[in-house]
Amino acid sequence: MTSLAPLLEAAPVIQMHAASALAALVLGPVAIHRRRRDRLHKTVGYVWIVAMAAAAISSFWIHSMPVIGPFGPIHALSALALVSLVRGLAAAIRRDIATHRAVLRGLYYYGVGVPMIFTLLPGRVMSRVLFGPDSAAGLWVVAVLGLVAVAWHLLGRRRAPRRNA
């Protein structure tokens, strides 16, 4: 059922995009959830930033859902990801750790999570890799992940401490 053939037959930009996105997906939790902010955190963080930048930049050469010219909604997310990378890194350099943490965690959850859901739509390369050609399984996974993401987001808002104005 699963086969790397669709990815290996895809254009080089799609292969690079998939590799960098996978690296960002795997490395993100290491940087986010590591308790100590030591050399490993910094090294993994820098590699993660490069992987995210490569994924975002390479997306501008992938035109699968065009809306305005060759660009689609996912390209707006890619531009936002690049801005967030700069903001998050600049905050770390300024030692504004709260902003650094908020920006880069948000980028991981929304900048990796949301595109991952769209990647699994039927007909897309990674959907064919994971579920095979002509499978609706990706649509079911997208629906479930979408519902989980919305629930997680709503529950997270309820638990967030309220600030007095």
C-alpha cells in the first residue's frame, strides 16, 4: 500500500520540499520540549530553522492549488513562516525568550501542522506515498486531524491563564 515511488518520481523541488518538511516535523519537538536550553537546543533549533526556511522557500515553486496566478493559499502560509522565522530568531538574539518561544511554537504547530494536513489530501504526492493511488483514506485522516486540531486549539484557549487588563 505505501510506496516511495510517487515521491521518487516527483520533481526535485517536491523531493527537497518533502525532505525539509520532514526534518522540520521531526526536529521541532526536540527543540520545543527540551527542558534545558543548552547547545543541543541551539543546534537543533538552527537546523530546524534552516529546514523550515527550505520548506517554505521551496513551496513557491510548487503550484498545485493556484488561486492568484501560480500561487495559492499555502504560499501565504509560507510567507508567514519566513517572517515568523526571522521574528523568532531575532527574539532569541534579543533574549526575549517569551516572544521567541511563542513565535516558534506557533510556527511549528500551525506552520508544520496545517500544511501537513493539506499534504494528505487525495491525489497529492505524500497522500499517494502513504495511502496509495486513488485512496480516500487521506481524506478521512485529514478530517480526523482537522477535528483534533480544532479541539486542541479550543481546549488550549480555555486552559490559558487570563490576564487582568
